[in-house]
Amino acid sequence: MQSLEPFYEKKMTCVFCGKQFNTLRVRSRFAIPYQIDSDFCPHYRTGNYNPHFYFVSVCPECGFAFSEEFSDQFPLGSKELIRVQITKHWIKRDFGLVRDIQQALESYKLAILAGSLKKEKHAVLAGLCLRLAWLYRNENNSEQEKRFLSLALNAYEESFVVSDFTSTSMSEIKVLFMIGELSRRLGHYKKAVAYFSKIIQHKNAKDEQKMVNMARDQWRVAVDESRQENNK
């Protein structure tokens, strides 16, 4: 009997140029994390595969990189910006094979650029920056991890202000949690405590009890870390 491969091919259509291409995805049974951090970063043992390496699809024809969270709408003028800043400089290559860490990192940077030029939702850009920070964490590159955690935090804050997380997988409570947790990880303890408190007092708290419990836990962690910082 043929053994099951860890990857499967998925047919994609580029939302920018319309070209069809194949990309890889990891089967869930080959991507079981042994640990998940408080900002939802998964860690995988050797022999497992990180599905976040393949979260972004890259069109080999035009270089437009996107996730399945991207909309197919392009604001006026954005397509020309993408042509000038991405497609014009694109050297055709295939991201549809097994990726190493460098290709995974590049795919996210391409998607963040494409999403920014396209004026994609702040919530979507935040998710890209967060996942990129996770990849750097797994590489023990704390400088780049903090850089992209900071960009993710800014994007989540913008998303909260304009409420563009609606119709995404994020709820208001989840956005508040990410603002609190990323603030804590970046050493902004006062801000973290304030946002965790917003969750605990939120009118929809009873509907997302798991997130509320996590916010309570992280509120305590942030308070303790703040005290330790003040006692130095």
C-alpha cells in the first residue's frame, strides 16, 4: 500500500493576473504541534512539517503573493502600483515546491508588500506579520521576531480602530487579545494590562470564555513582568 505523502498539491488562481498554478499544502496529520505559545505560535518536532511555510501562495508568473484571506477586490490605482513595484521586477520562479526557511520568509515579505499595495485589511496584514514573526522565533532570530511582532501589533491596533476584522476569522475579543499579548511580548506592560482588562469586562465575554480565561492568565503575567521590570 502506498504511504501517504505529507504534502498535497492545491490549484490556485492568482487574484492579480488570473494565472492558474499549483502550490503545496501540508496534510494536518503531519503538522501536529507539541507546543503552542501564548500568541498562538506553534512549535513542531523534527519530522513534522510547519504548515505556515505554505500559508502564502506566490504566483510564478507575476510575483503577486497572497493568502486565502485576501479579497479579490483591488482599489483604484492599486493594480498599477503592484505592476510597477512587484511584477516589473519579478524574476519568474516557482514557490510551488517544498520550501526551505528562506523561501518561506520571502513568501511572507512578498505577501506583506502585495497586501500593503493592495490596501488589504489591517487584520489580514497583521496575521501575515505575526506568522512571519513566528518563523523568525523558530529560527531564534529575536531581532527580526520583535520587528514583525511590532508591525503585527500596529496592524491589529489599526484593525480595531476601523473594525476591519469583521468578516474575517477574528472577533473583537481576539483582536483585543492580540493587542494585549503582543504589547506584553514587546515590553509594553501597562498597555497589555489595559487591553487584557478590556476583554475581561467585554460585553461578549460569556461567548468567548476560553479567550477571557487566557486574558486573565496573561493579565497576571503582564502584572508580574511589570513589577519585575520596576524592581530592576
